[in-house]
Amino acid sequence: MSAPRIIEAEPLTRETFAPFGDVISTKGAASFPINAGRTERFHALAAVEALGEDADAIISIFRGQPLEPLVVDLMERHPQGSQAFMPLGEQSYWVVVAPPGDFDADSIRVFRAEPGQGVNYRAGTWHAPLLPVGRDADFLVVDRRGAGDNCDTVDLDPPVQPQ
């Protein structure tokens, strides 16, 4: 395997991440009061995609372990549905993505998600597996359940090293 290709991380914002999906965060999001003004609702921060026959959206919890050393050698995509990750604690994590379609290693981008920021990968967006920073972390995950093959993978050579 070749030496890793180093990719500098970008700030994770709604604008920079838009080609790949949605940033799930209250920061800068519109809201309105509900429940007699006792609750602030940040409405429709991401859209769930569940494509194909007999598909539905499910909610799970994933517990991720950090990579030591941080070298990404695999990317995956889910062509039949979106996949959202929302950290359940005050945890940063790496977001490594490439646009939907035929995989293009030259289009890989790296973001560092701060505590309180989630992501929703659009259907078909290439992404690395869960990459918490420094310690194990739990994430609320919303994705598709249903018939059909919904996970494609590609090995990276050279691998990617986020910084």
C-alpha cells in the first residue's frame, strides 16, 4: 500500500458540506417556539431519504472507536438512502467524503465536526466509516432499512490521512 495522502480538514459548515448532504446543528438555524413557548424547534435540519420498494427510515445508535493511527483506507456509500450521524456527547469527529457517482479519489474532502454538529449524507455520497477523535463515542444514526444492496465500498490506495 502507498503512503497516505494527507488532506487538510475544512470547517464543517452548511455551505461547504452542501454537495454531500446536510449539517445537523442548531447554530445559525432558523427556529420557532412550540409547546406554549417552552420549546424551541429547529425544524427540518435534514431530509431523510429511503429509496426503493418497502424501505423505511430507522433510528440506531452506533458506538465508534477512533483510528490509531488516523489513516482511512476504505470509503462506502449507500445508494438507496441517506445516513445521518448525530453525536450523543461532546465529541469531535472526522468527516471524510467524496461526491456521489463513480468514485473519484481526487475529490475527497475532509471536515472536522465539532461537538453538537451532526451530518446527513445524501444517498450515494461516498464517506469514510465513523471516525471519532480521541475516544469511543456514541452517535444517533438515522438511515434506511429495506430490500436491496445498499452499501458499496472502495479501498483507497493510497489511503487518506486527515489533518
